[in-house]
Amino acid sequence: MFALISAAALTLTPIACLVPPAEIETWDVTSGRTDADEYGYAVCATADGGCVVAGEVYGDIDDRSGIYLARFDAKGTELWTQEYDGEWEQVAQSVAQTANGGFVVAGCSSGYMYLLKTDGAGTSEWSRTYGGPEENWGYSVRQTVGGGYVIAGASYWDPMWGKDAYLVRTDASGKRLWQRVYGGRGDDEARGVVQTDDGGFALLGTTWEPDQAEGDFLLVRTDASGDTLWTRTYGDADYEIGTGIIETRDHGFALCGLTCSFGAGRWDGWLVRTDSLGDTLWTQTFGGRGDDGVTSVCEAPDRGLVVCGYYEDEVDYVMLAKTDERGDTLWSRIVSLGEGVGYSVALARDGGFIAAGYVETDTGLDVLVLKRDADGRR
């Protein structure tokens, strides 16, 4: 049976509703040299519709690792790559585009938390190191309101008390404004940080109790000065590792990582959705019969959550999955381009998703960058 539509109804229909949506570009690209291995640990969408990927290049002179940075346009064409190598090993774990069109990269260099600022072509403008006398790591960087930066990581600030979660805030030139450590008597670390709507910060990582192998997600909420407002832990009977955090549009948080508590001794990816006070709304696991993990999360326009990670089927493959806003899985995709791992996912400007990691190729290990549509398809 066909419904009758009046001429008036047709006249009132907005023209925009009759125009099909623009097609989302999808592609797979690899980046790297034939004489080294490269890993993509972080991706961010750029204002021109492309993306930039930061990571590590390994196997060059003296088997040292260096920072690898590559930029791609909206069609996946590689625009440029840059490598940064100091006297000792360097690695990039996080990247963000700055308000002036350049990039800021956080990672580790010679045992210190490391911050590198580049222009839009990847040319270094300045770099800074932070940390205590022992080992320090930088895992996540964000540009703050006002043009400075916040970096989250870990530090053996006081070796007698183990490793602590470590947070540094800087001005626009990388000069340290303040630093804070968080944690108890066991080991703690922060793998992700966001600036919250009220100007404070939320950092996500892992906390371990002294002399125990089990760990839990650690969520620390601070004010704008880095002083603790509250902390929460999330976990069950076994082991959890926190890898990433976003603030959702309703001012709650999405936390991702790995859990060993629900899979009969195997690892699964784990996603925890909380309200603004850190109280759990729902959780979801991802995985099969092998050891699997979730490394990054972003929010879709429909308020669903997209995660990136890896799925084990004899070897590891890049995995993407999406939930709705209630935590029910809508789709899960395994990227069968070869053995590899997905480390980072971001919402693209056209409504699709960009993910980065690495994949095994004929020449070794190369950076892998994926662009998928809103349903995770190529």
C-alpha cells in the first residue's frame, strides 16, 4: 500500500533533505622506509580534512629509536614525513594539531618526558624535557585553553614510593607552569589526559597495589591547578590496564583499556562509560578466544563510541568497533591487511574515522593509517 503525499507537504520539505550526503573517503596507506621499522602510536585529524600520525622509527644507526611524524591529506596521500633523533632513544606517544596549524608531540627522550613543537610542515620549532632524576615518560598531550599544553605520563619521582602518575602544564612556549604526581604506595601511571569543560583535567591510567600483580583503571579528576578533586578506580578480580580517555559531550568520560577479569584468563578490550563524577554507567568488553585489547576511543556524532585496538587470531590484527550511547555493540571490524596492531582512533571531519597503528609488510613493519566510513567499512 502506498501512502498519499500532499503537494503542500512536498513544498515544505527542506531542499537539504533531498540532497544525498557527501561520500566519505576511505583508504588504507602504509608509511615507512625499507631499512627500518616504523610504528604509528597516535593519530589526530587535521583542519584540512587529513590527519597526522606520530610514532617511532627503529633500526637506524646503532639500533636507536627516533620520533616519526607523517602527514596525510583527505585522500590518504602522504604529504611529508619527518624524523627526529637525539643522542639517545626517542619515541612519540601522542600528537595534536595546535591553533596555529602546527603540531605538538609528546613522548620520551633519554629518560625524560619530552615535548616537541613543529610548524605545519613538521619542522621543529622547539623541544622541552620534564621530569625527576629517575625515569620519566610522556604518553598524552593536549593543547589547553589559552594556548599552553598539558602532558600526562609517569615518573619515578621518588623511587622509594614506586612509579607515580605525572602531569605537567606548560605555557605556549613549553615553559613548565606546574607539575603534579598522583598515586599511592604502589606503581601508578597516566596514559591519557583531557582538559574538562570547567578548565580542570582528567587523567586515566593504571594503579597497582604494592607487592600485587593486579592493577585497576585509575581516573584522577583535578582542578585547573592540578590539585586533586577526586579519584576513582575500576576493575574486578584480576588485571586491568587503562590506555585512553575522552570527555563525552554530556561531560562524562569514556575510559578504555584491557581487562583480564572476564575472559577466563585471557585479555579482552574494555570500555567504561561514566558520568561527570566518575560513577560507572556501563561497561563493555571486546574480544574473542585470544588475547585482545582496546587502545583508544573517540565519540561519534550520534554519541556512540568507536574504539581501536587489536584482535588475536593466531596473530594480532587491527580491530575497530562501535557501541551506541548505551554500550551495546553496533559493529566490529577486523582489518585483515596483515599482522598488526591499532593504537589510535580519531573522528574525521567528514564523519568517518581515522585509525593508526602498524602492519607487517614485505619490508618489515610500517606505519598503517586507515580511513573508514561511519559504519567502519572501507
